[in-house]
Amino acid sequence: MKRKTKTFFRAGAQVFLAVIITFVLILVFQKPFDTVHHDLRILVTGDVHGRFFDSTYTSDALRPSLQNVSYYVDSIRNAEGEGNVLLIDAGDFLQGDNATYYYNFVDTLSPHLASRMMSYMGYDAWVVGNHDIEAGHPVFDRVSSELDGCGIVTLAGNTPGEDGQNYFQEYKIFKKAGLKVLLIGYTNANIDNWVSKDVTYGMDFKSIASVAESRVKALRKRYRPDVVIVAMHSGTGQGNGKELENEALDVFNSVEGVDLVIAAHDHSQLTQDKGIPCLLN
């Protein structure tokens, strides 16, 4: 098999725009007598901040929103086939807009709008962000439970409780484009410095780089995946190991066995390609 090299995405949003990244992963498996190509489309939203609809609530003006993204996702699935597409949100989904606030704290009995949006759009996974945690247990526990009922996994593998077990799921295996894809998710390790323990009780937040160093190796050995993706709600940083809030480049530079690093949180866009064909749409 031709060895894959690592690619990095910083999936973010400008203040007014939730963006989606399309990553085309083309893997070439070389056997003695043939070559097999696998085209995997990885779609990523990050820092949506509740921007589900194009309404501004106060005028007839329209704004970019997840509603626009939904049409794009549908077009990719129709063109490439649903089995060749992986849709991930990289965190901060539950805070920042009137509709989100309403379902967080006013209507706490109906299915949450965020869960309904993710289910409608067919997300595969949600990586928890710091503002998702900030909403509190009644909110993120409710949304996570509703997503689980829809087959959408909630990931944050650096959230150990007192028993050492992660509060959220750490990873999930997907079969996409004829490949075994291992998706590992992490939330921001700096949450304890922003959010009171009254809100985050039952979990701690460990450095992503330190956790990933051992866990990627162990999970690769256990599952032998064709593709390993690490998606995190953490800023890019300088890659110097000194910024707990921004660890993406730390993971990118130091953790072996990762084919794609996806990062959100710092609200900017960047792609660094080191070998895998990569396309941003």
C-alpha cells in the first residue's frame, strides 16, 4: 500500500459565516497486479454558533447559515454517493444565536433544534466545543442523548471523570468509500480556565497532544484502520507545545499515525497539504 502522509485543516468561521470544508481524500492501494482508488469526501463545519437559519430576526436581510450548507452537503452526496461522504461538526454548535438560546434555556422539553438540524443534515459526528460545554449539563447532555438516538456520535476523548473513563465517547469507526475510517475527537483542553466546575462537574480536560500521543497508536494497533482522522475543537497554535488552548499544530507535528487533523476554535481558515491530494471548495 502506498503510504499516506498527513494533512491539516483549520475549520473555522468568520464572525458572520459558518464555513464548510470539503476534503477529498484519494487513497491509492497498490497491489501486485492492480491499483485501487478510494475517493472519500470529508465535509466539516466548525464554529457554527447556532447560525442555523438565514434570518437575522430583525430585518428582511439574509445571512449565510447552516441552511445554505445543507444544500451543499446534499449536492455532494448526490454527486458522490452517500457512502463516500463523512460529515463532521468540529464544535461550538450550541451557542451564539437566538434560536439556540431558546432551545437551550426556554423550551427544554422539545427535541433541541441543534439535534434536529444535525439529524436532518445527516451528520456522522459532533466534536464538542468549549461553548457547547459552557451551555451546561442539561443542554449538552440532552443534545448528546438525542443525537445518539439518531445514530450521531458525540466525541471528546480527553474528558476523563473520577473513574478515569471519558465522559464523552473517544472515537468511532466508519465504513466509508470502501475504507475503514477511524475518527477520534477531542475538545478544548483549556475549558477549566473558562468555565466553572459547577458547569463541568464529572469531567476534566486533558491536553489533546498528550492524550493523542498514546491513544492514536493504541487505536491503530487495535483496529488497523485505513484512515485515521483526529478532529478537535482547538486552535492552530504555533506547534511549540506551549498553548493549551491551541494544540492542533502540536498534534499535527508530533503525533504519528494520523492522516488528517481537523481543527476549529480560532475562527480562521487554513489548509496545509503534505502529500494527500486536497481540495477546498
